[in-house]
Amino acid sequence: MFRLVFAVLRFDIDTSLNREIPRFRNEIQTLIGRPGAGIDLVMHLNDDDLRLVIGPLEQNLLLLQLLYPVALIVVTILAAGLAVLILLQSAKGAAIMRSLGAKKHQVRLASCAEFLFVSILGATLAIIFMLLLGITIELAPIALYLLGALTGSVTGSILTTNRPVLELLQVKE
């Protein structure tokens, strides 16, 4: 009568299942620990190198997931601030329009429309270039940038048009 004895057992684990290695290790340990499994049967799963690489990567991924909303908020604030600064710099144009007889709301509408047109054109060009380069597009940053640009352009145009015309024409350094 022959007895079949295994000296080495090799397992190839699919790399997409790396997170399940601890569960796999526990299952194999229970099989080895059964009565009659073999006297000298020992499991060696050489995943230490894998753990050294995957551990920091998982921590980095967690950090990036936490920082993504913060980055979106920063994008929105920067877009609004940029819009306000640009519209405050174009105070002379608003003053000329006002001195030619345009109403405050017409100047506000023209200022907002001009800035939003440039912002939408820039976002559209960015989307086209990203598609040409094969980069995946997320709409959340683009939408939040445009929302910040809208908020900043409205705020900047209100701040600009609420000032007296002569003050707008003065050069302040």
C-alpha cells in the first residue's frame, strides 16, 4: 500500500485578491492543524515583501481619499478669489461703461458674462485636451471651479459697480 506524501505545496494567488491573503492564511492553517494532516506539514506564505509595499500604498490611498474633498474646496475658493481679483482690476472698463450711461445691473451683467465666457471656454478646452490625451475626466472639479468662478464674478462685479465712477477711474498703486 502506497501513501501519498506532499513535501511542498505551492499556491498562486491572483494579485487582485491580495487583500484576502490573511483569510487564505487562516484557512490553510486550519487545514494543516487538522488531525491526520501530516506531522511535519508547515505553511510558509512569503508575503512579507508584499505587505511592505501594500501597507504604505493603502495608507497613501486613504490620505488621498481624505484630501480630495479639501482639494475641491480649495479649487472653488481659488476660482472665486481669482474672479474677484480680475474683476476688480477691470474697474476702468466698468467706469467707462457707467460714464457712457450704462446702468449698474448692465455693467454687472456684462462683467459676469465676460468672465464666465472665458472660464467656460477654458474649461471646454481643458476637457478637449484631456480627452485627446486619454486622461479620465471628473466633472466635480470642473463644476466646482465654474461655481467658484460664478460666485467670484458676481461678487467682483458688485464690488466694482458699487464704487463711484470717479473712484473707479483713479489709478491706485
